[in-house]
Amino acid sequence: PFQTESIPSTPGDFVLDSGCTHSMVAYRELLSDMQPCSVTVTFGNGNFVTSNERGTLRVVTLMLHGVLFVVGLQRNLLSETQLISCGASIHATSQGRQVFDSSGTLIITANNHT
């Protein structure tokens, strides 16, 4: 996976994930317009958890709707699929990924994580 500058440990740190369907956060305060939901999230290791709330996350100039709040999530995850569906484009570089909004403005730089 690709991650932003450091291993997420604060509300503003995210991992850019090409494998997740939904963006997910561990910090409820990052979301607005909260709504109840019941979505089972299955992780790559086979573990699963149910999210009971979702909301809207502002990512610079993009508004991501339906972002899941997951209690105990170790890292905030940004879904590449969800970013693209909001009009973003993602470009691979030798160092990682760059995300551009629909106007072509660079909004996220994600470094490869080894």
C-alpha cells in the first residue's frame, strides 16, 4: 500500500489504499453529516468489523461521501476508487502516487511504504 508522509497516528494522517472499497477513519471528528449505517468491513487478513456510522470527509477540494467511521481502526484509509469516483485522478511516480482534483491541482502526495 501507499501511505502519506508517516505512519498514521493522528487524525490528519492517511494511507492511500488501492484495495479498499470505502474510505475509513478512526476519528469521528473528521466527518460531517453523520448518518447511521451497518456496514461490515472485511480486512485483507480476514478480520472484520461493523461500522455503525458514516459521513462526509473533506479532502482538500474534494468531498468524499459515505466515509465509514470504524472504532479501533489503526490507520485512516483513503480509497483510491472513491477518490476517482469524486473526479480525482491518480498518477504513479517512482516514489509513490500523486492525486489531482478535477481541475488538475495536486492535492495529495503519497510515498511508497516499505
